[in-house]
Amino acid sequence: MTGFGIFWGTAILALLIGGSEGLKHFMSRNFEGFATNVAVIFPGRTTKSYAGFNKGMEVELDIQDVINIRRAIPQIDSSSPIIFQWANALYGQKKKNAQLTGVESRYDRIFEPIIYEGRFINDADDANFRKVCVIGKEVAQELFGSDTAIGHEIDINGIYYKVIGVVGQTSEINIGAKMDESIFIPFNSMRRSYNMGNRVHNFMMTLKSGYSPSDFENLIRRLIASNHPIAPDDQGAIFYFDVSEQFKMVDNVFLGISLLALFVGVGTLLSGVIGVGNIMWIIVRERTHEIGIRRAIGAKPRDIIVQILSESMVLTTIAGIAGIVFSTLILAGAENALADQQGTIRTQLTFAQATEILTAFLVLGTAAGIIPAIKAMRIKPIEALNDK
């Protein structure tokens, strides 16, 4: 029964650690491919009257806002203005409705795509107003099936673009639509081809190491307000989404999960260790007569201690290994059951974690046998022989 207690304690601790790691991976997978220090700026509506304009006016960002922000904040690492509209993509007799998005070349450093074929938009594409496009994986499957899309031209709202890449995304974060369901073209090409003028739907930027998007929120709000009839303190006119704050919240959730798993695991571990100590104490009590005989025929106190501690170590080791093997099989089954299109959710223990759990049980289990071993060592042969 003590061996089962150790087995179950080890298994529960291993399952908690593996399960918490799996939950962390499941949650963090939603953010894969998206930079952690991103700020997204998009317009809203004014909530205050200002400069002769009534509140409720719709705000529109423009190219000048982008220029002002980039000029005033040299700490920007990567950035891209974004414009989009829904479009019909045609290839032969096949048709696909998708979000057409105009981006600059550094967009893929902010929202890193999976490149299935070809490449993403580069500086030369945007500077030279090239009519090229990068299509999402679902768009490619709908228009081209199993054939390669690279090099073919597709009709997007009456204008032909050459396909230079096929992309997808791993995260669940969407800017309008998933990459798999979108078509990307150079920002300048989209402005010219569809007469979109200087309007910008939103602006995304990442900052260099050591800087946080929240450090520049007030500055950016002032810069935009100076270019539009917006009250400087009108928070509703511009939405400033600091993605790093969301990552901090997720990190705090992960920390809470880890602490909960640690708390429950330590409690389980201590329960198993107490069980080892109790059974060793019972063993010493039941073997009092035997220990007396051994002492009478010349056994040294060290021999008695080694006997009790070795039993404790063997019991802990065998039951602990069995518990780890059992939990590993359960976690492997859960990992296979939870696999989906985005891959598997890693729930397995690492070898180092398994070794640490076993070592902790072994050390504490052995320590739990020390007091019973000292009790056995101090038994006097005469008293032990007379014990019934």
C-alpha cells in the first residue's frame, strides 16, 4: 500500500507538470508567429467636440500620420501601414472571395507567416509598384488545387497579379482575416490600383529591444491629433492596442498555472513521503525482536540503519519509476488525442523533469526513513529479545 501511495504520488506530480506544460503550449500556440512587442494603431470616432467639429466624427489615418510616427520614434524596429478590402480572386473558372491586404515588406517581421511556396513581398515590390501577390493557403487550394500557384496570374477585382508566394499562419490572432484566407499585395500597388488615396486603415509597429509600446502611446496620440481635428485628450478617437500587455497577462496566467501545479504536486509528494516514514516506523516496531537478535549476534548499529534505509530507498525507487512510466503513457495518449492541424500539444515530460521528480522522491523518501532507522539502532538487544 505504501508502494502504491508513492506510485500514485509520483504519477500525479508528473501528470500535473506535463499537463501544465501542455496547457502552456496550447495557449502560447495562439500567439506563435506574432511579435511580442507590437503596437497596433487604428482609428475610432471622436468623443469630444474640437475645432468646430462635433463629437462622433469618424477618424481616418493617412500616410502623413505614418511619416510623422516613423520620424518621431527612431526606436521603431519594423513597421507597416495596412489597407484592405474584400475582393474576388479569379483563376480560369475558379473563384475565391478573400480579404485583399496592402502591406509593406516588413509586415512579415511583425506577423511572421509560414511560407509554403515562394516568398513574401519585398522592398523592390513596393517601391516599383509591382503587380505581384502572396496568397493564403486556402485561397491557393481553392484556385489551384494541388498544382503550384507560383508564377500564375490571378484576376483580383479586374486587375491581374502574379503569384509569388503561398503563406499561412500558426497563431489565432487575426488582423481582419486569417492569412490562410487573405491575399497580400504591395502597399503602394494597392493604393494606386484601387484609387485608395492616402488612407491607412491601421498601422503596426514593433520596437527595438529594451523598449515597450506603452512608452510611446501618448506621443503617438499627440502626433495623430496634430494632423487631424482631434482633441489631444480624446482617447476614443484613436485605439492603441499594446500586444505586449496581452503577452504579460498570458505570462501571469502561465505563472499561476505553474504555481498551482507546484503547490498540488508538493502536497502529493509530501503525502507519499509521510507514507514512507509511517511504514518504516511500523516495520521497525514489528521487527523489534528480529533487530534484537541481530544486535545480540554482533550486528553493528550501522548495519541496522543500512537495512532500514535501503528498504526505504528500494521501495521509493521502484514505485517512483512505475509512477513516472504510468504518467508518461497517459501524457503520450493525451498528446496524440489532442493533435490537430496545427500540430501536437506538447504534454510529455522531459528526461530532466522525470529525473528531478524521481530524485526528489528518493531523497525525501530516504530522509523519511532516517528517524525509524535511528529508532531501530537504539533498540537494546535485551529489551528487543524480551519484546512480544
